[in-house]
Amino acid sequence: MLVLVAPGQGAQTPGFLTPWLELPGAADRLGAWSDAIGLDLAHYGTQADADAIRDTAVAQPLLVAAGLLSAAALGDIVPGAVAGHSVGEITAAAYAGVLDDTAALTLVRKRGLAMAEAAAITETGMSALLGGDSEVSVAHLEKLGLTPANMNGAGQIVAAGTMEQLAALNEDKPEGVRKVVPLKVAGAFHTHHMGPAVEKLAEAAKELVPADPTVAYVSNKDGRTVTTGTEVLERLVGQVANPVRWDLCMETFKELGVTALIEACPGGTLTGLAKRALPGVKTLALKTPDDLDAARELVAEHA
């Protein structure tokens, strides 16, 4: 059984879309999406620097577009399940047929703008904690006023809060944590700081007509499989201010009997977590089109 997953914000790097646009039809698709949402995705995916693509309003649609392009390059595949980390849940919603590609990109463009606006109210950020015990780390974060915004499993938690709170975390790490790594994001996502964005996203969602998922859609709110398009959309709205429970998604993958995992472009983060948390599951990250042949072989064996 194959699960197709999409990464979240912070996975983007300068120029990462360049080789993908050499595939037949890819540049035309990206151009049409750019026109639909009023953002030059090709420019940001090929020429913009790290600071430009760190902008939440740019990074989020760029990541969804990359996830859609790379999955389409695999051909018509039918995974047993789909899931996405944070903004990757919108990509996964398109994989599952809940939203078409244009609707997904329209929603994520509004999501990115709303979250960027919310992030501008207070200077906030996120940092990954590597190692340590989750219960000990969560209690320590709460003591510092930080939110465990991503529970990623495999010994990784992402803390979110004000820059002052994150600075205090650097000076006072939880027991057992090897390293605290600042993330390439521009706000404390999946915390109360994103409250204003929830309201705007709820308004945007009213304009969409979601379909029910055609494959198992695993939500990172609680790792549950969601069966209606209406509930998927409701969760996409609420998740911007609630923690990502990727650890519970991986537990669900186990329960579903997943034997292989492919991570859409720009892959690497979720396959790394799966290698540690899902022993025996074959993993592959789509980074460039050079990875497509190996991915197709994995699809043929497990989809």
C-alpha cells in the first residue's frame, strides 16, 4: 500500500522548480496557475532568492504548485492514502479529488496572504527540537510560553512563539534535546497567533464546493481518516491555528498497512521522519525529475 504525502513550509529552496519546468506541459500548467492566483510561480520557483521565497504569501502557493506538478509527472497513480504536512494538506486535498488544482491554489494563495498578515502583528517564528523526550520537551516549552506547534514524531517537535520566547529556548533547551534549529518560516504557525487568519480562510472556504475524497485522506489534526469533503475543508481552515500532529498521521499509516511512501517535491523532510518512525516502509523523496523512474517503480510495486 502506497501513501503519497506533501511537505510543508520550509522545504522550499531557491531554484528548486527549475528542472521540473523542463517536463512537457509543466511550464504551461504553472503559467495558467500563476494567472489564476496573480502570482508568478515560475519566477519564484526558478529565480527568486531564499528571502523572497521565505515570504509566507509566496512560499505556500509555491509548495502546493510543486507538489501538484511532481505528482502529475508520475502519471495516473492511485495511492492507498494521501496526507500533507501543514500547507501540504491542501496539496493532499487535490490528490484526493476534494479540490481541483485551481481551487487548491486559489485557497492556498488566500491562506498564505492571511497568515502573512497575521504574522506581521507580532514578530514570531518556529524552531525544531531534535532529540529528547516528547513529554519532557512539551512541558518545558509550555513553561517558556511556547506552543508545540508540530509534533512530528521520530524525536522531533517544532516550537512556535515570539522571537523572545524562541531566544530563551536557545539558552534553555529541554533535557535531552541535542539541538534547536530555527526554521525558514515567517511566523508562529499553528498557534493562537494565527487566529485572524482562521477567520479569513473560513470566508474563502465558503466559495468552494469540495468533493468527497476518492482515497483515504489522513488529517494532521489528529491522524484520523476523513471521509467527506466538507470535513476536509473545515479542517483545512482550522489547522492554521492548531498543532500539526504528523506523529499521529504516521501511526495511522501503520494501521492502514502502508508499505511505501512517496513525498512530493520538494521532498526530503517527511521521508526522513518516516525512515525513523516507520521501519520497513520503503520511502522515496521527489527532489528532481531524476527521481521519477525510481518513484514509478515504487508505484508499480505498491500502489
